Amino acid sequence: MLSRIVILLFTAWMLALTAAFYAFPAWHLVLWSSLALSSAGAIAAGVVIHRPSHPMPWWVLALTVTVFAAGDTTYNVLTTVLGQERPFPSLADVFYIAMYPIAAAGLVLLIRRRTGGRDRGSLLDALSVTTGLALLSWIFFIGPYVHDAALTWRERATSIAYPLGDVLLMATLARLLITSGTNRAAALLGTGAVGLLASDVVYGLGQLDGTWAIGSYYDLGWVVFYIAWGVAALHPSMTDLTAPDRGASAEMSIGRITLLVAVSLVAPGVLLAEALTGDVTHGTMIAVSSALLFLIVLTRLAGVVSRHRQAVERERILRSTGADLVSATDATAVAASLRAAVGRLVPANAPHRAVLLIDGESAGVPGPGPGTPDEASWFVNVETLDGAAAREMEGFATALVCPLVPNGRPTAGSSVGLLVVAAAETVLLTLRGALEVLASQAALAVERVTLSQEVTRRNNEAYFRTLVQNAHDVILIVDDRGLIRYASPSAETLLGPGSTVGRRAVDLVVDRDAAERALRSLWAGEARPGTRSYQILRTDGKRVDVEVASRDLRHDPTVRGVVLTMRDVTEQRKLEDELTHRASHDSLTGLANRVLFRDRVERALAADDGRVVGVLLVDLDDFKLVNDTMGHGTGDELLVAVAGRLTATLRPHDVAARLGGDEFAILIQGAANATEIEEIAARVVDALGAPLDVVAGMTTSVSVGVATTPGARSSAEMLSQADLALYAAKGAGKGRWRRYEPGLHLAAVDRLEVRNELEHAIASGAFTLRYQPIVELCSGALVGVEALVRWRHPRRGLVPPGDFIHVAEETGLVVPLGSWVLDCALSDLARWRRNGASGTSVMMSVNVSALQVRAPDFLNTLVAALARWEVPAESLVLEITETALLGEDDRVTADLSALRELGLHIAIDDFGTGYSSLDYLRRHAIDVLKIDRSFINGIESSGRQAALVGAIVHLARALDLRVVAEGVETATQRDVLLQAGCRLAQGHLFSVAVTADEIVSRLLAAAPRPWAAHADLAR
């Protein structure tokens, strides 16, 4: 509205000055100068009012008007003030002629800002118009001046300069009009230029015929020039002339084609006119202009073809991108497709950047100017951008913003985002239309993706709503007052009958103070992520263990509260407690296991309260025999009974544990001194010696090792000391306790040393055999020998078996050692037989251990040894301890039966000292009973012991078994044995153990007797 008022006032002012100019000839100088300066002032005012993006072209146009006004003023001064009559050429002509290149420069600047230098088609069209006008100008203006001999060279040059300037001005103006379309400011500039051209033509003709005069109607064209250019600058559309044209100005419209046809007919028309007059005087210029127009047309057609190819390629790219956008599943895929499409649209190696802005990211992009259509793009300066767009477009000067408006729906607020592309301005102008189409395709893709996500979101909401409604976990929403605002349907199952909505959340928890602290910590933002364990009180009074996860969603408008998720973990807690108990307790007896016991010992030692701490290791004596003879079920019953007896014997704060097998441990805490702990150890031995409620009151004995502080500083050290004491107790005869002493450690070290040396001795063969005769008590005659193994030790000399056999049995080395003894004894027996001694009828007994008998290859090894030394099986007696015959071992029974079938004889060694049972005498084919030396020692002074030996002898006779008494040391013992009916014996009374060679000499001197020689590993 303001622009219209300003234009009306300016026009009225200019018309008033024009009227005054013609009404008052005496004021021609002042009034004409006022017209010119008013026009220049109007252009300057238009620049200030409308602030075009590039004001320089308009300032150049204002300079054009000013220079032209200077020419007019100079001419008026020369004619009116100085009285010169038609001064030509003069200083005024310098200003006039200088005006043309200045005006052309201003128009060229407008064209460059309008087209960005890319509209070659408009340039060619303008050249076509210029060529036609140049031909006419040559014929009617320039040619006459060139051939006028009456003119001086200055007059001729000046006269030619005017039409050339008009041609230059019309050429630039024609291109501006072609590129500007219906722009009002451009039309006004064209109108003014036409007025200028008309007055210039009339001025030129007037100069030729001498009819030019100031104040004539010829000046109206210049008046139109002044008014039109001033109004053009004041019109709002003047800003569009310096802004890039978003239209395709190079397209061939009907008007442009009509203009080009008319221009193309200028040369043929002139040629026709001259041909009709019969005088073709300008043939050369007509031919040149025709050729030039032909070349321009060809170039224009080539450009049209090139643009068509580019359009086809862009259409292909847009079609391909449309297919990619259809398959895009999210905004990231849409953005990737757009970036790829822009990269294919821009020229090769042209720097560019494209970014898709949706979901509020477009806030940092300046909007379009007023009146811009919703679907239209606009240019922005990258420096004005903010946010994500600014980061992406860094390093570029100009960016094109294309709104994402679906094609066919350009309504207010219909944009779903922005496509911002940064590149060189000329590139953006060329691709503007394609980018707008790409943006419309992207709008459809974004809408589709958004709609799909919305559908998915709603489906998920329905899905999760169903999950919440049917979830086993309880979901509560608690407001800022701590009241329950929402409870999921499963709340009644967990919390009990009745509604919990409106109740205080902390009232559900048994420990309300802890729940209150946790809730306040959550409100304050100090709660750590994770779950908390509570015990809640149901409405029916039952207590339930729960895990509670919490999240503060008070800031979420859809929740506005603290979300508590409760899960019933009652059964889980029970299972965890049971697993924890199982992990730290023995599954059979319920006592603490090794891990828990060691932990309790460590705690007791760490307490360091000045009281004495003691550890007792309790081991059942001969428990393996119980398992072997009565089965593992009975053994387990015995272990349970022992555990119960231990618990009943100990004080409440003492800890009993089962470490494994038949080994128990006891932790004594708070004892005043070591004596108190020893008393407890003695009490344990006595308590476990009493009959147990297992298999008709089975009795057992235990050995106990005791270790106390301050002798030990850790659980491992204390258990080690107690273990050494336990070993000492067992070695002392079992059924007793023993306290740890430093010497026990040394004994253990010696035992370990013996084991290592024993392994080396077996490998190197550092053993030998000695033989002790077995005699007939009545006659004293030699009836057999007993082979005794000896260890040739490098430092200790000849070591008897009592010093190392127990170690061999503990380590399993007794098996290879027994095989060696058997092989060596058979070797000596074979040698005796080859030497022809009476030993050819002597039998050799070899004592084999329980481990040897149970070895899988025992039978094969024995048969192979007999075959290797060619000794008949009847010459060998195997002496087996009672332990080897205990239990229901079918393989041992089968092996012994097979040996009996081969002719071997079986003897029971140390009869009466172990678990003597008549059952194994029934189950196994036994030939000999060997009475242990413990029954012989003291037999001469104990009638009870003599009666016991007599009973064994009579039992053997009843079972058709032979009896051999071991360890006979005195003649009195021999006599008592004879009275008891025993016929065979061995001992120092008759002979000590001698070498094989000495046995040979005795065999050669004695009469053979049908009885056995005995190789014993036990001594």
C-alpha cells in the first residue's frame, strides 16, 4: 500500500514537471534537470525502501539516469546560457554516449542475479533480437552517417555511437525482458528504454536534417524514460530482479517464438524491399546478419536438445529415487535415498551437501518470504541456519530449502519437513525444479513412514496394554503423595483381595521405614538403577517376598508418577535358601561341609578374643569294612547316626561338619584352655564308641586328631595339624585321640620321604628276600620256609617291612612290590628244585595284600609267573589277610576259585586280629589258618589266652584246616601250643630269617615233609 502511494506521488510530480517544462520554456534548464534528478532520486529511494538482496545493479541504473541528466544539463547550458546553436558534437554527447555502457552494465548485473549465468537460451534469443535491430540500425542510421561526406570524423563517430549505444541497450534489455517474464519492474525498465530509443532516433534524424530544437515533442520519449525507470525502482517487484529466478525462463513460449520469427524475417524483409525498388545496396550486411541469425538458431537448437537430455536424465533419476523411497522403512532410509539422488543430480565433482529435516529439526531454518507458495523452494544464506542444518551445511555459502509438501496438496501447514541442499548457486538454480519434485516424493515417503510408525506404535500400545493387563508381575503407579493411583489386574493375586488404589505404597511393605527411604530417594533422583527386595503384607495377613523395580516417570505426561514393578519371588527365595544351604552343607548328614567349615574356622581365628580355638578331625576306624561287608546303604546310615551323636555331644555353639567320606570335623570356640578342648575330644571318642542305632546296635570306634591355637594361624594350617594328629591317633591303635605336636609334622615329612624313596627303590629293584623256616613242633623238623622282604636302603641299610609296608599300602605301591616278591620267591623255589634239594616237595606261600587281590590282572599275573618259572601250582600257597576276603566281591571269589582249581593253596594271615568271620571260611576254600603272634605272646602265663588258641586249633581241625602259629619265641610257648594241639609253628625259637642259600643247605640236610613254606610281606 505504501509503495502504491509513493508511486502515485512520484508519477504526479513527474507529470507536473513535464507540464511546467512545456508551459515555461524559460525554465527549461531547471525543470529538465529536476526531471532527471527526480528519476535518479526515485531509484535511490526504491533501493532504500525495498532493500533488494543485491542492490548494486539498481545503484548502477541510478548512475545511468544521473549521467544522462548530466548530458541534458550540459546541452541546455551550452545552448541556453552560452548561446551555442546546435552544438554537435559537444561535451553533452560525451555524457550521452557514456550513459549506454553504464546502463548496459546495470542491466547485465540484473540479468546475472536473475539467471545466475546459466540461461544461455535467453542470451541467444537476445542476440537474435539484437542482430535484427543492428541490421535496421545500420540501414537507417549508421550507414547514412558512414557515407555522409559532409560530416567530419568527429560528427560521423558521434552520430554512429548513438545507434550503437541504442543497439547495446536494446540487446541487454531484450535479455532482461526474456528472463523476467511478467515482472512489473522489468516491463517498466523496458518501457523507459523504448522511450529513450525513440527519442534518440528522432534526435539523430533531427541532427541530420537540422530540425532538432529543445522543448519539442521529441523530448517526450526521454520523459517516459525518466518516469518509467523511477517507477520501476519504486515498485515492490524490483526485488525479484535481483533474486534468482525459480522459473525455467529458457523454455520456448508462444510469445518468444513469435518474437524470434519476427526477428528472423527482418533480413529477408529488407532484402525483399530493396529488391522491389531495384536497388540492393545493403546485400553484404543482409548476408552477414542472415548467417549470424542462422548460427544463433543452430546453437539455440543444440541447447534445447541438451536441455532435453538433461531433463530426461533427471526424470530417470527421480523415477529411480521414487522407487527407492517407496521401499524405505524409516526416516534414515529416506534421508539416505535423498542424499544419493542429490549426488546423482548435481554435476560430477561438484561439492554439495543434502540434509533431511523432520520431527522439529527444521526450526533452525529461516522461512520463505511472504506470499511464497507452500510448495515453492527458497534460497537461504548458510550463515543464517541453526541447529542440525548449520552443522551439515558448514563450508557452503548458499542453500536451497525445499519444503516436503506432497504433490497436489499444497495447503497451509502441509509441509512434513524440509530438504536442504547446499551447493554452488548456479547448480542450485539449474536443479531447483528437480529438487522440488524430489522433495514432493520425499514428502510422500516421510508421510508413509510416519503413518507406518504410527500404526506400529498403536499396535504396540495395544500389545503392551494387553501384556500389562495379563502380566503376572504387578505394575503400580504412585503419585507425588505416595498414593497408589493405578494397579494392574494382577495386583489382587499378589497383594490379596481388595483394591489397592488410593492406599499408601509404603503401607504394603513390612519394613515401612526402608520403603519410605527408598521412595524419597527415588523422588530426589538419588536412587541407583536395579531392583530392591522387600517383604510385603497381603490383605489376608500372609507375607510374600517380592522384588521391586522402580522408575521415576513423573515427567512423562502419559504417566505422571513413579512406576513400581513387583515380582513374587517367594518360591525363588526358598529355592535360593535351599541351594545356599546345599552349597554349604552335607546332603547326607545335614552338617556343614568343608567350605562352610573352613569359613567358620577363619572367622573364629579372625575374632582373636583371647579364647582358645580348637579343630577336631574325626575319622571312623575301618569304615571301609562296613561298606564292603554290609553295603553302602548301611554305611550311609552309620554316617547319619554318627552325625547325630556328634551334634548331641557338642555344645550349642560348636560347629560339626562332614568333610567327606567318613571324615568329620568339629570347631570348638570359646574354650578357656587347650585342656577343655582335649576333654571334648575324649568325650567324642567315648560317645561314638557306644552302640549306635544301626543294624542291631552296631558299634564302631573313631580316631580324633586335635589342633588348637595359638599353634595355628589359619584354617588350612589348623586342618593340616589336626590331620597329622589324626594320623598319629590311628597309628597308635585307633579308638583314641591325639593332640598335634611339632614332632608329628616331622614324622609326616619322613613318611613323604619314605614314599618318594620307595617309588625309586621299586623302579631300581632295591629289595631282597629272606626266608624263615616253619617247623614241626613235635620233631623240630623243617617243613617250610617263610620269605620276608627287605629293603636295601643306601643310608639305613637293610630295612624290615614294618618300616615301609604301611606306606606302600597307603600309596598303592604294594601292588608292584607284591608282584616282585611273588616273582622272586618263585624264582628261588625253581632254583631249589633244579639243584635237587629236598625242596622239590616244598611249597612256597606268598602273602598278597587286599589291593593285589582286587587288581584286575591278579589272576593272569600269577598264572604267568608260575609258567615262567615252571613251578607247579601245588607248590604255592597264597596268604591273604582277612580284609581281602571281606565284602561281596564276586571277582575276588571267582579268582580264588580259579586258583584253587589250578592247585594253589589259600591261607588266612593274622587270623583273629581283624573282622574275623566264619562266613568267609564258608564262602571261600581256605586251607590254612595263621594264628597271629599277638595270641602267642603271653600264652604261657594266661590260661584264657591258651584256651582261645586251643579253640582256634579245634575249629580248624573241625573244618579240616591246618594251623600255623606265628612268633614262637620260647620253649614254654612251644609246649603250650603242643598241648593245645597245634603242630606247626615259626619264630625265633627255631630260626631267624636267613638267605636263600642257607635255606638250600638246610633243605639238603632235612627229610622232606608235605607242608608249606610261607613268604610273608607283613614283617
